[in-house]
Amino acid sequence: MPTSRRSILAFAGLSSTGWPLLSAHASKPEQADPTATLAIPKRLTTHLQALFGDTEIPVRNVTLALPALAENGNSVALGVKVANSRSGSLGTSSTNNADVAPHLTQLYLFAEKNPLPDIARFEFPEAGNTHSEDNVADINTRIRLSDSQRIIAIAEYSDGALAAGEASIVVTLAACIDLSE
Amino acid sequence: MNNDRQTLNQTASWKSRFALPERAHIGERVLVKTLLAHPMESGYRRDFQGEAIPRNIISRFECHYLGEPVFAAELFPAIAANPYLSFHFIASKTGDVTCRWIDQHGAFTTATKTLKVET
């Protein structure tokens, strides 16, 4: 029979020590439904529509490495891996040879609840990058987060196709933001 | 950027660091790790008088290898202070790798290293 306050809260599932274990961490594409599309958070709808139009973005090829919990939102390590893929683009035939296989051109990162949702946009020019099937773009950086939220990465390929990945994070101490937000 | 701007805006005060392997084989994926000492002031913080501290961020990063761009990034206030970026490119022949950080006002700093590529 729970008696102390902490045990009562834990029992009710409301204790803060319980939440981080339940929240999702790095996305797992191998378990993901191949036909899944990105669930765009309300805050990002207009923003993403302006950038990508009204298309549904499939969740594939993009893996995020983000801790499940960040003590301090001022500096959180984020890694993104994107597959350069022949079959990654929607509907392209598997008989494409490497020369015309769509390759990664840009990678966009968004923070769902930051005052400004854009984190970065990475460009992958043709020079210095191969178009081989197993080439994977592997980026690491550190980001600032104002709240517990989802980080969304959207990859754009040379034929205009898009692929997305996401990860959720719990932030204990938010990075300083304007209180009016 | 033309030469005039380069002389006016070159900022020596940002300390940069980037790591590159000393040598690589042809076709090898080379890891580049970059770091810049910069506050990346988001523009959302307030000082003790309650005034907003103006945004002051590095807005663009570029890496050139053998004169060609191999990686670039447009950065926003959500990138943490002292921006760290790591990425890869494919080594083809011995040459210079140049990293350039450009802030929102156009001031920039550049760092160059040579990559030795052997067969």
C-alpha cells in the first residue's frame, strides 16, 4: 500500500521519474511501417507547407540519434543519418542505375516547439559526395531546445522526393526563451 | 564575396577548430569535425534591464574541398552556442579543405587544412 507521497505519485503514473522511460528516443526505421507518413505537428503545418507544399512525407531513410532526456536544453547533441537511396524515392523503379539514382541534396531539421522551428538546413552538393547506394549522410551537431518536443528531419532528394524521420526528447531545463511565447 | 568585403569583414576574433584525418585513401569517406567559439545569441534572451539581447548568430557554414563545395549548412538560433558540426565527404586527391563560418551580418572566418590522399 503506497504511503509516501512519492510512492503514491509513482503508483498513479504521474511521477516525473517515470516519464522519460516512456518517451520515445531515436527513431527505429527497421520497425517502422514502410507506408507510414509523417504526422506533422500543428505548429509546423504552415511552415512545412510553405517549404514542401501539401505532400505527405513518408517516414523512411532518416534516423535521428537524440537522447531521451536532456538535463539542459541549451546544448543537446543531435545526430542524423540519411540513406542515399535508389529505392528511397517514392515510386522509382529498382532498375535505376547508380548514375541516375536519386541522391540526397538537402536535409532540413525542425524543432516542433521552439520559438522558431527551424534548426538547420544542410546542403549536400554533388562534388565530394558519391551516389552509391550505401552512402549515408551522417551529420552531428548540438541544438538548443525550449521545451520537451519532437525533432523532425526531412530529407530532400535530387528528384524532389522527400523522406522524414523524427525523435522525441524530454527537456528538463529549457533554454532561455522569451516569456511571451 | 568580393575582395573588399573580405578585407572589411574578416573576423579574427572567432576561434575555430576543425579536425580532419591526416591522410585518406581514394574514395574513402572522410570525417570532418568543426567547432567555432561563438555565442550564437538567439535573440530570445533578455538582459537585466529586461531588454532583448539582439540575435547574433552564425547563419551559414561552408566547406570546400579542391575548390568545390562539399557541404554547406544554413544555421538558425536553435543551433547551440559554440556551434559544433560534423559531416563527411569523399576523398579524391590531395588538396585543401577550407571551412568558412559566416554570420548574419556577413562577417566570416576561414580555416584551411590539407588532406593527403593516397591510393
